Amino acid sequence: MWRASSLVNFLLQASVVVLGFGMNLKDIERAGQLWLRLHSGQHRCGELLGLGLGYLMQVTRKPASLMSAGTAICGGSAIAAVGPIAGVNEQEMAVSLGAAFILNSVALLLFPLIGYAGALHSWGGLS
């Protein structure tokens, strides 16, 4: 016997599948290529910006490269994956991971506040 929530769930999933049949494969391919170019460009810009900031802050090249990769890709797991390839020592790996996790913690605290302030401003709450 179907419960209402199960039926709604099934209908929603079936609707998404049926919607996919109406998509043009050429459009999907074109969108995928655009996404790939934008995404790879974002990674390159993140790496270059990180290396530039590392140079300005006088951070040695390997930790700056690791932190740039971590920021551009996905954080600690990217640093852990790139570290052995870059040939970093344990201290450089620890510093890079520590910096990434500290910055992630700061971002977790600041981003909601920034978003809230932006929402208030866009709604006219802050003038």
C-alpha cells in the first residue's frame, strides 16, 4: 500500500526522469563543455592567485602551492592528494593542512554573517 509521502517521492523522481527525455543531447554537450572551461579557468585563477599571495606573504613555494590547490579544489583532501606528488615534507604538509582548516573554520563563521548582512541590505533592512 502506498503512503502519500512515498507516492509524492516516486512521482517527483519519475518527473525528473521524464523531463530528462526532453533534453537535447547537443545542448547537454554544449553546456558540459562550457562548464568544463569555466571550472578549469576557476582552478587556474585560484592557483595563480594563491601562488601570488604566497609570494607576497613570503611563504615558500611548496606550502603556497598546496594551499592554493586546497583552496581552488576542495580543501584538506586536495592538499593530502597533491602533497605526495609535490614532494613536500611532513612539516610543510602539516602547515598547509592547518592553514586550510583554520581558514575553513573562519569561513564557516563569517559567511553566514556576510550572507545575512547582504540579505538585509537587499531587502532594505540596512540603508
